[in-house]
Amino acid sequence: MTASATHSAIETVWRLESPKVIAGLTRLVRDLGAAEDLAHDALVAALEQWPTEGIPRNPGAWLMATAKHRAIDLLRRQARLDRKHEELARDLETGMPSGLSDVEAAMDDDIGDDLLRLMFTACHPVLPTDARVALTLRLLGGLTTEEIARAFVVAEPTIAQRIVRAKRTLSKAQVPFEVPRGPERDARLSSVLEVIYLVFNEGYSATAGDDWVRPALCDDALRLGRVLAERAPEEPEVHGLVALMELQASRLRARIGPNGEPVRLLEQNRARWDQLLIGRGLAALRRAESLPGPPGAYALQASIAACHARARTPEDADWKRIVGLYARLSEVTGSPIVKLNHAVAVAMADGPEAGLAIVDTLTSEPSLERYHYLPSVRGDLLEKLGRLADAQVEFERAAALTKNARERELLMTRARACMFPSG
Amino acid sequence: MRFMVMVKATKESEAGVMPSEYLLAEMGQYNEELVKAGVLLAAEGLHPSSKGVRVRFSSKDRTVIDGPFTETKELVAGFWLMQVRSKEEVIEWVRRCPNPFDGESEIEIRQVFDAEDFGDALTPELRAQEERLREQAQSRNAGR
């Protein structure tokens, strides 16, 4: 292997192994920032040794063992300062397996839970949402600060600072490194799911920048969701979220037109939907439904997506069922955005007039005041009812509100079409 | 990005020799790791080419040829479909795979085309076809 090939191989190993290594170390040293530094020291050691000695057979165990040795050194140094660290150092040393294979076994034992702990910690409610997202992508997704910055169209130092501050906050708040139990668990799990879905959505319909979608970000979110589903298989909403993401991702290819413009669901070429992902999504939905309890918000959204996925044409979709699912989702979430989608489904099931009646109850909703989808939907229904002048005003309003360049173009095109109907 | 990871056939696989219990367990564990890491989309094993068929095209003619086929090393015995972030990552995963057979064997990694890979190769005719399909969909919606 050439030097640069070895280098990129090490980088790849790092991406794959760093979440597990950082998770394992955090349990040992009880501080996320310190754990990340130690893990990074191990990476530096790998960069020094592997090019000459070759990549070890189990690189993850090698990184973990190296980092553990450094953790012991660190704790010993701190032990001079206080008794608690002395105990930790002794525990660690006596519990330190002798050979690499022992380390492997020790890692396999607890590693699943450690990853789960790391997810819950990175998504802790003590952190602002944007910090949860950045920390999750960095620690669990293995993304670099630069990659996160590019994905969210934010300056790199901003992300770096966000991560530093987040680690400091977690340390100061002495957030325990654990999977929460009891009543706290549900709220904390929702935060983890929310962060993953936020990442997915930023990839699925980018809120900033020139690209309409960023498929790589969807892939990252999907991977995090699949990892979570393996670690917490008893949680129906985890499978609900995975189902939702797989089903939505199945349409990614069809959502982009030949010139990079967005294509709406009902106008997509269904032959381009990814049947493999649809199959995976439906399987995840079945898993969610097989677990006890009423369906949660993600499972309901996945059921709606499944109605579309199963239909060969938009007309084939079971619109009555979709309307019912949206009504339940609206009850569960109380979200005006869901109600807006409910209106769209009603328009499909019972005609644009019925849909418009619901949309009109939402126009004074303060939380939707700057939401471009509201005038966009209203414009669409008005257009179908032949009220072109009104529709044009709505499309223009929507275009002014959206931050996505591609979507703005589409909305302006639709506004112009209202002015000059071709027939 | 997605990769098709193909296990090449061997004399044993072509003879229909089933993998040992030990190998099955090793493979099972490997597959589980792939699932846990969220990279495995699909995985299948294929029957020997003696149960396979080829359809050969020559202008307008089609000839059906029954297996087995002789060029063993060019045949595929099984495959994974993996979703990873880079070619280096899929190579690292394949490096960790247990040897699928006793002795010599080979695994081939091929990237699956994404829509964006076509880029300019999406000819104006294909674009027009796309547009047409979309217009049909639009007029269908308008007619409701």
C-alpha cells in the first residue's frame, strides 16, 4: 500500500471505529471531552505506527487498547490531585485485559450500550438543538467539523465552537453517561429521534443553499436510525422513524427533475422510486406495528408514506385512509403543519373545495405566518378551483418565503403559469 | 453511495458444496455487524450455475443456453448490497469479511450507479421522456 493509501485507510478505520472508541472511553473517564481527546491521541499513534507496521487485524480493538493506556496515564496524573481519580485509575488498571483478544471481548460486551449512552448524551436536552445535531453527527456519524459545516451551509468555526461549547455544557451539568430509564426515557428518546429526523430532513429538503436535496445527509441519518434500531429494538417509535426515513428516501431519485428542480410527490415518476428501500421501509413499519402500544407520530407518518409507496398512481392511493391517518397524527402532535397536510389529503379525497376550507382555518395561525408551504398549498388548491389570480398571489407569497433557491424557482414558474394559462 | 460486493464462485460452490457450520456462524456474525453498523441493504447467495440459464442476444435472435458455465472465476456465488460513505469504507468492510471459502477466493467490489452519476449522459431524449412522463402525471392530476 502506498503512504497515501494507508493514510486514507486509517482515516476510514477511524470513521468506522471512533464512535465505539469514544463511547467506551466516555464510560471509563466519565467526561466526553476528555474521551474524545484520548481517542484522538490513539488516532495520532495509529498514524505513526500503522504505515510501518501495517493495519492491525482488529483496528478497533487496537485503538481502544491504546486509548485506554493513555486514559490510565491521564488518570494517574490526576490522581495526584484527588482521591476519586486515584480510584478510577486503579479500577481501570485491574480491570485492564492483558491481550488484544481480551480487549475485543470486553468491548463486545458493553459496546452496544455504550453507543446508546453516547447517543442519549449527545442529544441531551441541556443542549440547544443545533448543538445536539452537530455533536451527534461528529461523535456518532463520524463526520468532520468541515463536513458538518458544509452540510448545513454554516461557517466551519461556528460548528467547531458549537461542539466545544456543547462538550463544556455537558461537563458542567455533570450529565451522567447512561441510558435513561423510567419516565425520563420517553422524553429523552424523542430528543434522539428528533435529532436524527432533523438531519434527514435537512438532506431531504435543504432549507438553505442551492441544492434541493443532499442525499449524503439522508444516508447519514438513515444509518444512525438503523444503528439505533439495532440497539433499542423494543422501541416502536425507533422503527417508526426508520420506516419513515426508508420510505421517504425511496423517492429521493424521483424528487429531482432533469434540471435539478424539485418534483412534487403526486407528479413523480413512480418507476424511479427505489423498490429496495420501499421494501425495507414496509418491513420496519411492520416491526413498529408488531410492538405493543398505539402508533406514535413517526409510525403514523410512516403509515401515510406507505400508502403512497404501495400505490402505482396517485389516484390508486387510499386517500380515505390517508385522511384518517392525518387526523390521528393531528391529534397526537397538535401541529398546525400536520393539519395543513391533512387539508391536502382531504382535497385529494373529497376535492379542492373541502381542502381549501381547512386551509382557510389555518391562515391566521401565528406559527405558520412565515411557513412557505401554507401559501404554496393554498395556491395549489385555488389553481385547481380555477381562481388563478388568487393562486398567483399565493405562489408569489410562497416564493418570497422559501429560503431554497430551487423551490423558489418552481414557485415563480407556477405563479407565471397562473398569469398566462396555456389552456 | 452503494456498492455491490460480489463473492466469486469456486469449484466447491459450483459443485454445490454447502459452507461448513463454522463458516456459516462466522458469516452470520459478520452480517450482524454489517446490520448493526447500518450499512447492509441486502445480501443473497446464489445457486450453482448448473441451475442457471443464459439468454444470448444476436441481432434479432435469442438463444437460451442452460448451465453449468465453465469460466468459474467469472461467476458470482453471492452478493451483498452495502450503503457506505466512500469506496475506502466498503474496502474496509470487505477486508473484515471471513474468507467465504477454504483456501483461495475472491470478492469483487463494484459501485452502483446513482442518478447523479449519469450527469450529462442523461441525453436530451431521456430528459424529454422524463418530462413527458411528468406532464402525463400533471394532466392526470389536473383532470381530477
